[in-house]
Amino acid sequence: MTHDISWKNKSFFMDVIARDLGLESSDSITITSFNVEKANEKTAGYMSFIHRVSIEVEHSGIGQPPISLSYIVKEKTYQAFGGDLVDILAVFPKEIEVYEKLLPAFERLFSEGESVRFGPKMLKTISTPFTVLVMEDLNRSQFTMREKSFGLPMSDVDFQTACYGSFAVDILYFFITSATELICDSFEELLQFYHANLVSALQQLRYQRPIPSYNDLLLQMKRRGVLMLPPLSEAVAITMAGLTEPSQLEMITSDQPEGVELRTLVYSTPSFVALTDRLIPKLFELESAVERNNIMTHDISWKTKSFFMDVIARDLGLTSSDSFTITSFNVAKANEKTAGYMSFIHRVSIEVEHSGMGQSPISLSYIVKEKTYQAFGGDLVDILALRYQKPIPSYNDLLLQMKRRGVLMLPPLSEAVAITMAGLTESSQMEMITSDQPEGVELRTLAYGNPSYVSLVDRLIPRMFELGLLG
């Protein structure tokens, strides 16, 4: 069962008030009025709820009338549609670090003798038994945000799933969740503006690694573009339909008549249909942008003799590679299909002559597992890198999490499984399958008309519904 949220009480905010007022202790504070309400009309994105907590306090040492205070609380909740995705993307730990470490560091860097603020003060965070962030309420200081910047609307920009080191995912997410007619029609101009400012900011911050070029940005966006379909089909659709109640967000995945009716409403909303009609072609145009900028995928540099010199020395128990010569070198596929859908497996066959052995050439072979962005979905291996440090879930937890995340299984089923079962292994096929050219249509027909794949889907989808993974 989902327990009542226990942060909505006076005692939880005593240390918050003390910190806000600069007091060493909360002993002298008495809360005379306490109220929690929604801070916005709609859900904050689709991963959390935003609350405004209004409090009046009396302070025994001040001798003044009650002080009116207010705070913003961002709450992780599984009642918000897609809320479970917040764990997969580690959104809250990243957001806490941004508010507690990164923004203060930026404020110090840019202050130059003046007080600079990049965001609200973080007053309290807690991760167990619930996850909430308590921040200052900027309304108290009459903070206002300009509606436009460089002629573009600012109100819809959402940083909720920004990822460290993944500028392409960030800009694609902004593009999807903030898309308007103007943004769609000015896509490349916005990208160029974004890149110019990215370079300027990284230079000002004395960034130590190579700064990505505009071509790098385009190529990374092309590789990661498919990751933007879930927020488009979930968060954007739900937000544009105006669904805000937890009961609606729960019902939308149901296979009951009410759920079917709600999904029909959401995906037939005229504004959403109009947006996708303009937006989807822009995502496909990324391919053209890549080609126009002459981006090439470079040959893989490990396929050389020199790369294997220390490998051979270690394999033969030699202290140096100076005493042998490679006389034959060949790289071939080690299997007929891709390894899963994130990597390639190669067999490297080598013959060497060793000056100290006086023997005929030695035949050697090695297996190389290569992470490659040429493999369909290969880029996902970076995003899913895990360092698990939380309590190990029970079997019941596993079942519950699978039900919450079941819909996330549809992309690999419709992509990786179909492609693997069709035996598509060549890089050219991986590229062609998303094309709207006749060859691409023919390849998709082959993949999705494959009898073994059709049979699998016919058995698998009903089973997923039986287990509650899709309903």
C-alpha cells in the first residue's frame, strides 16, 4: 500500500524555519498557522508534484507580530504518470547536487563583487522514507521571470531529465518538451545558437576536455534521437491534454474502457496532433543536417597490428613486444548477429614470428567485444551505466517495479528484438531501417513481417497484459 506522505506536518519544517531565519535552534519558534497546497495548476513535468507550504511563526526572542513564511516543496511521487522514471534517470540526486553544489559554485564564479542568484536556496532534502526537496519560495522576494529570451518563449523549458555529459540528450529533451511552431521552424538556428553559447560557457568555466564541435552536437543528437519518443508520447501528450489529477494519470495506462477513452482523448487532442505533425519531420531532418555538415563516422582505430602488440606479449608471457613480428593479421565477425544490440563481437586472427623461439610462425586468436554506436541502440549502454548502492529489492518489489515500468519494454521489443530476429547485422541496414526511402520501407516490412517475430509478439503482448505490465 501507498502510505500517507508524512512530511506534511509542522515538526518537519522546524529546522527549515530555523535555517531560513538564521537561528541556531528551533526551540524559540512556535508555528501558529500551517497550510499545504498545490504550487501550480498542473503536474511539474510528469515526475513530481510541487507544493507551496505557507507558515506563520512566532519567535519568542523577536517580540514582533507573527512572521509569514512560505516554501516550495518538490515531491517525488509514483502518483504522477511516469514518476518511476525518476529513479531510472536518478533525477532527484542530480537535482539536489545542482541546487546545493553547482548553482552556488556558479554564483561565486559569476558574482564579480555583485550578488548573483541562479536559483532558489535549498533548505532541506530527504530521501527516505520519502523524497522531497524544500526550497525557498521566490514569490516572497517578488521574483519574476521574463517571458522571452532572444524572442523565444521561456515558460516551457524543463530541465528535469538533464544528464551530465550528454548535451545532445539535453537539447533534444528541451526541443521535444518545449516545442512550439516557432521552435519547430527554427530548429537548426536554435541548435547553432545553443552550440555557440555552450562553447562560450565551457571556455569561461575553463573546461579541461575537448569542446564538442557543432558537427559533434548534430551527430550525438542523431544517435540519441529515438530516446525522445517516450517523453513525446507520454509527458507532452498528457500535459497538452490537461490531465493533472492522480486518478487520471493512473487510469491512462489501464485497459479498462475508461482508460481506452482517456488515451483516445489524449492522443487526438488537436494541439498535440498538430505538434507531432510538425515535430516528427524535424527529427527525421536531423539526418539531412548531418549529411549537410559532412559528418563521417571514422574507421575504428583498434583494428591495427600495433594495438595488439602488448596483447600478444602478455599472452605469450613476454616482458616486451620488441622480439616478435606480426606476419598475418585478420579481423572477422565472431558471430552471425550482433551481440544483443549494444555491441559487436570480433575474432582477431594473428600469426607472429618470435626471434627468440626459432620456431615456425605462431597462430593466435582473440575475441574483441566492442561497444559501438553503429550497433542499433548501442548508445544506450552509456545511459544505463549503474553503480547500485541502494537496498536490494524484494521479489514483491521486483513485481511492482516491473508493472510500473512495463511500458518501457515496448521500444526494445519493436526495435532490437525485431531487428535481431530478422538477422539484420550490417551497419548499412541499421541506418536504412529508419529511412523513408523505398529501401527503408522494404526493410521494415521484412523485419516486422518476419513470421518468427509475429509469432513471438502474438504470444508475448497478451502475457505482458496478464502480468499487469501494460495495464
